Amino acid sequence: MAVDVARKREELLVLRERILRAANDLAADDEGHGEINSAAGDQHLADHASDLVDLEVDLSLEENAGNVIAEIDDALARIDNGTYGTCAACGAPIPEERLDAVPYATLCLDDKRREEHA
């Protein structure tokens, strides 16, 4: 069964927008954290540490969002050039179930498992 690339394109665009919105929300929430360093003397050490951990988690999520956006953009380019749904390692079709789970997947499940265990 062939992958419905028009449907996948729409799913990818919706997912991309959701991730961008979430990352922008995180960035907006982090704008007030510049005071962490300057207000540290007014805070209990545990509160300051907790704020720093929260900031690190948010920054990590923002970075991950950027990586996923890049993968989505690559998937959209693969749709445009006709290679979407083809495993980059073995050239076999990526099962639609895998693309439903990870619409920007570049590897079939067997090759993804091999990559993770290498």
C-alpha cells in the first residue's frame, strides 16, 4: 500500500507548527530567568538550584524541538523529491505504521534498531 504523501505532508506541517508554538512558549517563559543570577543572593540556595534545573530542562526541550523541526523539514523535502517513505539505509519501503508513529522517520524499524545498537 502506497503512503498518502499529501496526508503525510499535512500531518508534518501541523506537527511542525505545534512544536514551534511549544518552543516559542518555552522561550517566552524563560525570558524572566535572566534574573536568576542577579537575584541569587535573595533566594535560598535550594530555590536557586531548582530554578537552574528548570531552566536547563527548558533549554534542552527547546534544543530538542529545533532538532525535530529539522527532521520534519527533511521529511517535507523527501516528499518533494519523491523519496519519502523509503529507508535511507536499505532502500526498502518504511511501513505506514512506522510513518504513522514517527512521520519524519528515515529508517525502517530493522535499520533503526541496528543504528541504536551500533
